[in-house]
Amino acid sequence: MMTSNQSQNRAKLLREINEVSFAVYDILLYLDTHPCDKEAMEFYQKNVSRRRELMKEYARAFGPLTVDDAEFSCGDTWKWMEQPFPWEQEGGCR
């Protein structure tokens, strides 16, 4: 069972992942029309890197959010289905 502190850390990490993911997808739309904007490209690269690190951190602590991050879950068994889904809260839906 997840402690209150773990639950708060999980929620904080998910929020950070969502924020960085939004920034990545938003800047991609901008780069579609401004492909030569070097500052935008740097912003994109920085945020893609940050998102990758956050996804690894989440996978190590709570299990992978995507199949791409399964290798970072630090387990010797397949735990994809053992973790609660993001919309579930310890055995029940919110």
C-alpha cells in the first residue's frame, strides 16, 4: 500500500510529466511553422530531455507509464499490470 507521502510524490511527478509533455507538444506545433527558430529548437530539446528523465524517474519509483519506459522499472518481473492505473487510487476508482 502506498503511503500518503508516496502518493503525494507520485501526484507531483505526474503533474510535472504532464506540464513538460504539454510544453513539448506545444512547441512542436510552433516549430511546424517556424522551423528555423533556434531558441524554440533549444527549448524543445531541453524539454524532451527533461520529459525523458521524469518518465525514467516515475518508472523507477512507481512503474512505467508507457511501454517505452518498462526497462526503467528496475524489476526482474513484468509489473506492468500490478501497478494501479493513473486514474485509480489504491484499488478503487476516484
